[in-house]
Amino acid sequence: MKQLLVIGLGLIGGSVALAARPLYARIVGMDLDPAERQAALSLGVVDAVTEDLASAASAADLILLAVPVLAVESVLRQLQPHLRPETVITDVGSCKVVVAEAAQRVFGHIPAQLVLGHPIAGAEKSGVAAALPDLFQQRKVILTPQAETDPQALAQVRQLWQTCGAEVLEMDMQQHDQVLARTSHLPHLLAYSLVDTLASQDERLEMFRYAAGGFRDFTRIAASDPIMWRDIFLANREATLSALDDFVAGVQRLRSAIDQADGDHLVATFTRAKAARDYFTALLNATGYQKMTDQKINFITQPPSGALQGSIRVPGDKSISHRSIMLGALAEGTTQVKGFLEGEDALATLQTFRDLGVQIEGPHHGEVTIHGVGLHGLQAPKGPLYLGNSGTSMRLLAGILAAQPFDTELTGDASLSKRPMNRVADPLRLMGAKIETQEGGRPPLKITGGQTLRGIDYTLPMASAQVKSCLLLAGLWAEGETSTTEPAPTRDHTERMLRGFGYAVEQQGATARVRSGGQLQATAIDIPADISSATFFLVAAAMTPGSDLTLEHVGINPTRDGVIHILRLMGADIEIQNPREIGGEPVADLRIRATPLKGIDIPVDLVPLAIDEFPALFIAAACAEGTTRLRGAEELRVKESDRIQVMADGLAALGIDCTVVEDGIDIQGRGDQQAVFGSARLPCYHDHRIAMSFAIAGLRSAGSIIIEDCATVNTSFPGFAELARSLGCGLEVQQGDLPPAG
């Protein structure tokens, strides 16, 4: 009979006891307070209570220490003589180093059966009467196993928390204490201080009576158990003091700004803080302990209200947004950016350079101000750099960070962690970089700083703007000349922007060259609308009878305009209006009117010029008359998903005949039918372009198409659904889990 012993019957211990019942036949509780023991028994939280630690410990399969961290050593000393070798011990303390040190003193080493843990959960009320069986549902629990930890013991503790409904993560012990000092301990300290300060004022009654929701929200945590928090602050003393010193310095800077009426400093600080908060709210922080949002987003299409008419402007170009932050940060002086894409991918790049010591104001309505630090001014980050879903960020940053004097680690979300990175790591290694990847060349990337890079002449095995850009950026620091040659031309935003920042780049056909030793000079950048984002509405208007739509201020860089040529070959009526050049990038308004589309053999030389647009083009092909054939598109296999296979599976579910080959696909169009697509429920595999492509398929569907888990659309096209609805597309956004299929 499996038995759990819970020592400390408060909110956390009692909640574990309630939630763990499916896993344990008998749960025994122990607490120094007789009233808590009696309450736990009468409420059915535990099966039995005891004051006899010896017998309870010797019978337990797992012991949970839910006591204040400074009491752990005393409890371990009492337990030590009565433990069986196979008994597993875990804890719930928010400071891990002090618990490990206590175990070291008691046992002379850290036992293999001791698994230190910390649930990120709590409530305003304390005591076993406040215990909840669902307290840990969809919350995080951090485990900090050591090298000597028994894998079976770790598995038991992991199973305990998963039974409680928690997501279990692992983290280095020291990193845990540093992170918690800043994100949990410091806020509690400030809340206690603020309430105590205001409570000592003569007019405290009036202040508390008229306090707004923000005050109540911030000070809610001051209702926590004072004894527990005293122990936490003392146990995690050094990390808390470090966090407090940083905070006090920041507050002093704000005080000086207010005293000197320095409004610019206030706006800069508040803007940075707001942008950082928005960023962390939007992203899943895979390197930290807290998921800011667990909300799922699903798209559900409905029949459209009519043709697409009018004029729209889609968000700024993602590729240029990334590069504007990177080069602006590395430039001398202040760079002003307009039209910045406030999507999660570009925000990941922006936040990363903040983490590297660059002062960046914004974004605010697409405007960003970057105070460049020069080629040698980046600073070591305090932890791993999390890039969400952005492969562009990771691959280009690898080139920049390989040349820095400090170590870095680049991580990403579940999707990015599956994508190949040796395509940039291998040539960087040839340049002298020291980069460690995971199995199969996957992230995280661990980059060792202080390496001397040498320029190389590298011929890319595949056409890839990301690989080319990575090496050219590394070449800004590499000794001598760095050149890249591609089998086919790809987008040249990096080359154009380097020249815009005053750095010499030589281009001859598919070869680009840079030499180290130059400087980047700050400039102004006006980012055009992203042609990849515009593509969804180009295709939507082309395939929806009666449509006449103009997309304004779209970037038509000749290395990116393949989608225009392909759609025209299919019979689309696309007119380029008001062409001009802004900041070195060609821009125009694109007017598209619906016409019958026909299937084509897509020219191989256009494939690299439209690589990101193919998911949407597959929808156009399904609406065309005849067969559309794509070849030479192996790159689609290693995007956010295997876009060839995922699109083929989705199209087949919608009633479209497809034949998949290694480097492409054949799609049999049904252009003679008004309702081309059937109804289906489709996964998008966390791929934003897959989600948006199937969303526009709803314009020619006989029924509803449900696209699951579409939150990643915000990585490239925030506001996509709203803009689609404004044009009459029947696209609903549903938040939360969908009911089971069928």
C-alpha cells in the first residue's frame, strides 16, 4: 500500500494531500499545531494524523516537507534515523540552495532520494482549511535535481505533481533562487513595505478607502503568511539583496527624473517597461518558471458576407523588423524605426537586445527608438535568451553572438526547439566559433564567447537568406573577408540594410561579401508592409469572386516578390500602383481583382523568392482549374512545421486531391466549383502560416473549418483575424480548449 506523509498541513501541504489521492492508498499528515491536525482529519484532507514521526517516516513511500525553509533542517534531523533507503523526500520551499545546504549538514551529502521542488502556486488564505484539490491545476512546479539524484526518485516526484495537475519543469538550483528573488520574493517585499508605509500615515483610512484596483492587485500578496516570508527572505538573503539593490537603483533614477522634471527619462523607462510586460505576457517563457498565459486560440471559419473590397495595410515586414533592431543596436548613435511589426517574433528580437544591454524605447504604434552600442558594446545577458517561435532571431543572432566575448545560450518554444540549427552552426564553426547544439543539431544553442573568428568563402548547400545573413553578420567581426554564395538568390534585406547603415557590402550575382573593421552608423528606417502577410489577402481576393482589394505600402523587394509572379502566372489580376523606394527598399500598392485561376507548373527559379508564401499559394492552387505542381521546395520541410506534408494533410481533409513528393507537391484544383473546400477540423502544428492559410480557405468552403491552436499567428501578424473580419471574412476566434473531436 503506497503511503504519502505530508509534514506541514497548511495550504500547500493540504492541497497536495487532496490532489494526490489517486496516487496514494493512504495519506498521513503531521503538523505542530494540534488544531491544524484536527482540521485536516475532520475535513478529510488526510486519512490519519500523527505526532509520532518515527513510525510515520518508516512507513512512508514519499515524504513531502511543506514546512518553512528554515525549519527543514530540524525536520530532516528528526527524519534521518527512521528513513528506509527507498523512501523519497521532496519539499515545496521557494529557496532551494538553503534546503540543499541543510541536507548536506544533516546527511553529510545530498541524498539520492532527495528531490527538491517548488510549486508556483498559492492563495491569499492560509491553513489547511484553505486547501484546494485544484490549486496546482495548470500551474508550474520546478524541480531542481542534482547529478546524484536517483532517476526513479525524480520520476516519483514528477508523477506526484503531474497527478496534482501541474506542469513540471527542471531548473538549476542557483538559477531558481535568482529567478525567484526577482519575480516572487522582491514583489512580496515591496508589497509588504508599501502597505506598511501607507498604514502608518494619519490619513490611512481615506487612502485605503479610495484605493483603486491596481493598489489592491499589487498589495494582495501582502496578505501572505508573515512567518513564511520572513524565513524566505532570510534563506534567500543574497539573491534578495541583489534584486533589491537593482530595484532601489532604478527607483532612485526615477526619483531624480521626477525631481529634475526629466519627462524624457520617465517616458523612456515606462515605454521599456510596458513593452517588456507586453512581450512577456504574449510569450511562453520556456527558460523561466512562469507561463504568463495558457489561453489557447482557435479559428473557426464561417461563410463570407460577400466579396473583398477596399484598401488595407497589413503589418510591417517581419524580416526587416528583425534586422532593424539588430543593426540599430550594433550601430553608433540613435536609430529611429517606423512601421515596426509588433508581433511576437520581432518582439523576441527586440527583447533579446534589451537583455544584451541595449536601450530601446517602444514599440509604440510601430515606432521604435534604438540607442546603439556599437559593434563592441553588447553586454553579457543574465540568463538564456528566449526567442519564442522565431527561427530568424535564433539563426541571425547566432552569427552576432558567436563573435562576442561572453557566453550565451539561445532557447525557444517547442516548435523552434525541433528546427535544424546546424545549417548556421556548421559554417560558423568553420569560422572559428564554438557552438554546441542538441541532438540532431536542434536548439538550445550554447555559444562560447571569446573566440577569434576568421572570414571564409562559403557556398550554401541550399538557398537560405537566414544562413547567408548569419554569416554576413558574423563577418562584421571576422578577420578578413567573409563571402557567401547561394545556389539561387534569396531575400537581400540584410545586404540592403547594412548599406543603409553605412557598411560596405559587395554583391555579384548570388555572392555577397563583407570585410570586418567598419562601423554601422545610425539611420532612420521606414519599414514597408510585409509581402508575406499581404499574401493571405492577395490570395483571398484572387479566389473570391467579385473581389477588388488594394494592399497599401507593400514591400516588393525583387528577392521577395515571387508570390506576385506566381499568382500572375496562375491568371491573377494584380496591378502594381505608385511604386517608390523608401529606405533602400522598393514599395508599392498592390491592387488585385478576382479572376478565374488556373493550375501551373511553378518555375523553380521563383521558389526561393516565395518560400514563405507557399502555404497560402497552396490554397490558391486548390481553387484553380487544373493541376499545380511545385518542385525544388525542400526548404518547406524544415520551417515551423513540415509545410508540404501539413498542408497536404489539411487539403486532403478538406476534399482536395494532393500528391506529395520529397521536394514538392501536386495539387488538383477544383476551380469550377463555388464551394471548393469541405468542412474539417485541422491542427496547425503551432505554425502561423498554416493557420492563416486554412483561415482564408473558409472563403470558398461549404461549411466551417476549425483550425486548432492558432496563438502563434501573433508571431507574424497580430490583428489578422480582426482585419479579415473587417473585410467580411467569416472568421471567429474562440479562446480555450475545444470540445473533443467527434
